[in-house]
Amino acid sequence: MEYPAGNDQKLVVYVSSDDGGPVDFDEIMLAFSEEAARLERDGWQIVSTSVLPMRQTGTAGNMFFQSGGQFATKAGFAVVFGRR
């Protein structure tokens, strides 16, 4: 999903699938890089990124450390693109 984010910026939101296992960050980074390469042709570049855990097992404090069977199973990722 894309949202306008002010002058010469847009926010692109990605949400990982949730199959009950750990979030596949390689899959998400591949999606980011493919999107960035596509948008770069039109003068856009990544300005910043952020992640929001949406579903996890275990305690909230350990969701990204994947220790003791605790891990994020779904996450949302926001990427801000700016036009050069």
C-alpha cells in the first residue's frame, strides 16, 4: 500500500504473511530492494524504514530475539521514499 507523505515523499507499507513461524526477513528485504529498484527509475530513493510487530509468540519483550521459542510471526514494515 502506498500513501502520500508530504512534498516529494511517499510511505509504502508492507505486511509479512503469518504462517506461524518466524518472520522471513530475507523475503521482506527482497521486497524492499525490488521496490526500491523499480521506484529508483522514477527518481525515488529510500529515506527511512521502520518495523512494527503485529503478532508474536512469547513475551512482547523478546519478540525479535527469537530466544526460547519466542519470535515475531507477523510484522508490518514502513518505508519512506523521497524523490531526488
